Amino acid sequence: MVEKVLDIVGTSPESFAKAVDDAVSATAQTVRNIRWVRVKELDCMVKNDRISEYHALVRIYFDVER
């Protein structure tokens, strides 16, 4: 088995979990056979002294089709 890896940033105004889900869901629209995901970094955008957006940099692993 050979796997390929993509680094993707998901965003959400609600939570880190939803940002990760956004990244996986968006990737799944064009990539088949996603096997697993590793969360690499978590960041927040701040506006008016409050968190306005959550960002999750994830590494998505999927099988290469032969």
C-alpha cells in the first residue's frame, strides 16, 4: 500500500473540532480513500479581543490508487 499526504487548513467560527471536520469534509469531495488525519497546528483569529475563527492545520493521509 502507498499513501499520499495533503496538508489542509480547515476553519470554523465555532470550534477546533468543527475546523478539523471542515478540512476533512472539503478534502473528501475530491479525494477518495482517506485513511486518517493528524492535527498538526491549532490557531485562532482574534477580533475585538475575542476569538472570531478557529483554524486547524491537518495532515490527511489517503491511499494511492493503482
